[in-house]
Amino acid sequence: MAYEPGTPDCRLLMDAKASLERALHTLNGLPHTDHIQRQLVSIYNQLEGMHELKRAGGADVSFRSADWSASSSSIKPTP
């Protein structure tokens, strides 16, 4: 039986993690992609941390709130 997400946030996090797993599996067959694989694993672990927060906090944790958006939108890519 497949794991059923409790919230839309959990569903999105699970989908994102599954996509990264597929990308890592695909890259595993390509040479010289170790650095990319490490970056994807780091992102996966960040998503897993967010998922743990959501599971622990339940309805009290939302990644769609204005506070979450404000903090994430302040992140600027480095040139």
C-alpha cells in the first residue's frame, strides 16, 4: 500500500523528493556527475527536513503562509 500524504504540502514534498530520486538514479549512470549528485542529495535532505517539520507540526506548519513566502523570496541567487 502506498504512503498517503496527510496534506497538500506533504504531497508536494513527496513528489519533489521522488523526482530527485529519479534524477539521482539517472545521473548514476553518467560519468563526472558526482558534484551534481551531491548537490541533489543536499536538496533532497533539505526537503526531507521540511517534510519532518510538517509531520511533527501537522496543521500548525504551512509552507504556503506569507511568512514562509517572505523568507524564501528573500533568497537571491549568487552571480
